[in-house]
Amino acid sequence: MTDARDPNSAAQPQGHLGQLDDLREQVDQINLQLLDLLSRRGELVAEIGRLKSSEGGTKFYDPKREEDQLRLVRQANRGPFTDAAISAMFKEIFKASLDLEETREQRKLLVSRKQKSEDTVLTIGDVRIGGSEAPVLIAGPCAIESEGQMDQTAALVKELGGGILRGGAYKPRTSPYGFQGMGVDGLQLGRKVADRHGMQFMTEVMDTRDVEVVAQYADILQIGARNMHNFSLLREVGAVRRPVLLKRGLSATMEEWLYAAEYILSGGNENVIMCERGIRTFEKWTRNTLDLSAVALIKQESHLPVVVDVTHAAGRRDLLLPLARAALAVGADGIHVEVHPQPATAMSDNEQQLDFEGFRQFVAGLNLISKQR
């Protein structure tokens, strides 16, 4: 017979099993308590993210805040887990919380594909940009200088399949002594020539005080790279119903670029075209560095159309065609390029604008004519 008093008897494991089940039940209850606490923590983190966003913040990760929290839990650690184990567990919690903040924020962004899954297609006169539409050609001189210059350029751009004539009436120049543009006279001239050739007219707006008058003459308002962070201007163009071409800032991240577009959409203007034009790097052989990954990534993250300004990306005529081909290959909805009857005498950017023969070769190399007809 088995003696029940014998610690080695068969009855003893039954007691252990009962105790094991009890401990496991306690662990299960603690798991549920931890889940409840994690959910409450997630709700607080999401509210923190909302407050940051309402104040104009775009960065959710705060390394100092994370290190302060890790230091606090390590100091309070009474075992049996080591400080290293505690740090590892809480880092995973912090990572999941950061993902929650960013995901919730991105889902409510008007520019996000999480908000609108289908491509936005803009109809501007007889030009359509985005989605499965053929790539568009936006071309014209850097600055509007005379009616003859604009008329010759418009005739050629139209002949080669371009539907959008660009030209600056207000010119942001590095030097305050450089040619600053013709102003309202340039707007009137650009409108007149575009109408004459049945084209849409795009020009840059630089100042909140000029939005109304520029919108009076232009079909598309351009926000230049230097003004991508001009939030007052972004809000102002968001209040009008003219399409806006938003160029990426010289040193802007893709996230900052999308948030700049969000300013415009949040104002009620959903007609936004993103324009990659190269970013400033350490490279000296090109004016800027064209970020083609931005084109592909923005097309994935946002429903807005994306065009590429190869002129400002390269600053060199000999690179325009291969860069434009590459831009179309990664999914760009159009190409933006500068062309001038006589680039050598142009009043701005004379080293990077194409002459008429160069422009013909450029368009032929892209085969845009057949695609647009």
C-alpha cells in the first residue's frame, strides 16, 4: 500500500498539480490585468499624439522621454527580472505605443491612402492628372519676360503635347538684387498667352497678400520649395479652389512634405499636386539630388498625384532626359521642365533651361506625345 504520509507517494504530485493550476490561474488573471493597463496606456498615448498634432507637431518619438521612463522603471524594479530584461520589455511597449500614435494620426490625415484608397485625379480644363491618366507635360520658362517669349514657348509646348504652360510672374531669388519678376503684368501676360493657345497657366505665388490676384489669373498655383514651410501661405491657398502644385522643400522629409499638403487639404482645397524637385545634399555636381524613392513612396502613402521637376533637380541640361525617364519609370504622373527661346539671355536660371531644339529632343526621348494623344 501507498502511505499518504510518505512525501514520495503517488498522491503527492496530485497536490502539486493543483497548486500548479492555481498559479497558472493567477498568471492568467495578471495577464488580463496587464492587458487592461496596456489598453489604458495606449489610450493615453493616443491622446498625447492628438495634442501634439493639434499644436502642429509631426514628430512623435522623443528619445529623452523614453530614456527617462526606462530609468524610472529600472529604479523601481524589485526583481525577479533583471534591469536589462525590464528595459527590453518596456522598449517593446514603447515601440508599440509609438506605432499606435503614428498609425492613428496617419489614418485621419486627408492626404493618406488610409483615408482615401483610390487615386485622386485632377481635372484642370482639358488636362487630367493622376490615376491611370497618361503623364502630363508642364513646361515653360523660369520667368515671364515678354509676350513674344511666352507666345513662342507656348506654341511649341502645345505642339509637343503639353497642356500646362508655366512661367514665373513673381520670382524668389537668392540675391535681393536679382530679377524679381514682372508681377501682375506677368500674370496678365501669362493668362493671355495660355488662352491664345488653349492651355492651362501655372505660376508661383509667394505671399499671402498675392494669393487672390494670382488665383484671378492662374489655373494652378505653385508653392515653391522655399515656401513649403510657409504655413500661413499654405492655409491661404487651402482657402481657394484653385489647384495647387506643392514643391518639396530643399531639406524637407517626406513626412514634412505630406504635412504641408495636409495644411492645404484641411483648408478645404483637395486639388493638390505633389512635386518632387530634388533635395539639398553634399553633392556639388548637380544643383540638387533627385529623390526618386520619394515619388514611389508618396504614391504608396498618398492618393495625390506626383510630378517631378527635373530642371531644378539636376540644374544641368544633359541630365534632364534620363532623370525624366527614371521619374516616369517609378510612377510619376507628369514631368515639369523649363524651356526658353534663348536660354543664354534668360533673366533667371539661364544655365538649366532647354532651348527649343533641346526641348524637342527631350519630349521625343520621353515619347510623351503618343502617350497623351
